[in-house]
Amino acid sequence: MNLTISGHHLDVTPAIREYVQNKLERITRHFDQVIDSHVILAIDNLTEKDKRQKAEINLRLSGKTVHVESVAQDLYAAIDLLMDRLDRQVMKYKSMLQNHSHEALKRRPEGGEAAAAI
């Protein structure tokens, strides 16, 4: 899996990079067909006192691209929220793939199975 981490208005430190890599291991543990991922971490200055930390990811899977965004006051909280949302999306996609392959068996006419067994 190719991983690209970039920052807008922020320097990506080795600690943040390692934190994102550790969180992405959970995703690859559930679904191993990840081709590449691009993580963008940003800080938006709304006012002088308000700072909004934003994390987004584009995860390219075999057959689909998943885009997830999250916003929080803390960058680590934004990354945690991002990975939770991404995990749900990937698990949903994985279950759709598994259920889709079994649908063809359900739609077979019963006469065809009986004729094949004889």
C-alpha cells in the first residue's frame, strides 16, 4: 500500500506520520485490497482564537475510491474520527462484496440445481 501524507498550513512531524500509519494498520487488517491512500491534514484559521483541525483521506481500493473527511479542535481527535468513519466505510464495502458474490446462487432456478445433481 502506498501512503502519502501531506499537510496544508502545517508541518507533518514524524510523530503525526507514525500516528496515521498506526491507525491505517487497522484498516488494512480488515481489508487487505488497499491500493493506495492519500491523507491530507490541514489547519483552518476561522478567527484568531478558533482553529479547526481537518483531516481527510482518499483511499483507493480495488474497484472503488473512498473519500472521508473529519473536523475537530485537536488534530489527533480529527485523525481518530477520520479512521473510525473510514473503518465503517471499508467494512460496509467489504460486506457488500461478500454479499454480492452470493446473490447469484440465490437467484438460480431450483430446477437447474436438481438437474445438475442427477
